[in-house]
Amino acid sequence: MQRVLMVDVDGVLITGRPEDGKSWATDLEADLGVPLGPLQDRFFAPHWDEIVTGVKPLRPTLDEALAEINSGLSVTTFLDYWFTRDARRDEGLISALQRARADGLRVLLATNQEPTRARYLWDTLACPRSPRRCSAPLIWAWRNRHRGSLPPPWPTPVPRQRHIF
């Protein structure tokens, strides 16, 4: 029987701000003028479960929330800030996983993130230099996607495995 280890990407392999590991939203108000409380109340609390499961689209829902809190920001600017600030790769964990793979353990990385974030994790953080040369599969497990109306983040057919390191 083959031994397998599955590791979550967002929050485990990718852990907060690149410079210190703190939450991406630590300086949100100082940097962009967006107070976290109203953002939580108008975007994350009422909509995130439906966004991450594919029932609601990210961009229009976020655009509406940003307008409600009078941020003046575009969705693109906000997402760029969010994704680049939540982008610290745990190099120690990556090294440990590489050693485990060398010892014969099959290592799988998984995420249930919304498609835009999942694509960013893959394209930018997971294997930015050469996707074909990465060597640990990423399993994208978009929860309940059969109930949602949104397409997966990759062209059909959806790859069930992508290689990370």
C-alpha cells in the first residue's frame, strides 16, 4: 500500500504576508483605506461561503461590497493587493515535503479556494518558473462545484492534478 500525505495550500503551504507571515489584511486600512470591519460585514460574512463554493462570482460580489463601503477601489486593485499580500511560501514545509517525496511518500497538495485565488496560487506561487518542471500534484477540490454555476479555474477538461514543486 502506498503512503500518501495531502497538504492544504492556502493557510498551510502559503502562510500570510511574504515579509512576516501576518494576515494579508493587517495593513489593509493603512494601505488602501479599506476598513476590515465593514469589509467583513459586507463581503466576507454574507458572501464568502457562496463564493468559495461557486454559487456566487467573486468579482461582481466584491465590486458591490467595495462600492457599499465607498472604497473607491477597483476589484482588480483590491485582488492584486489581497493575493500578493497573502503569498508567503513556507519554504521549510516545501523542503520537508521534498524530502518526504524522496523517501517514497506520495505528497498531494489541495485547495478549495475560489477559482481566481486557486489560479493565482498555481500560476504565481506554486510553480512560477516552470509548471512542467514541478513535481508534486495539486488537487483542486472546489467544494460542491456541481451545485455552483461558475466554471473551474482551468479550461475544460479540469485537470485534477497539477504539479507544484
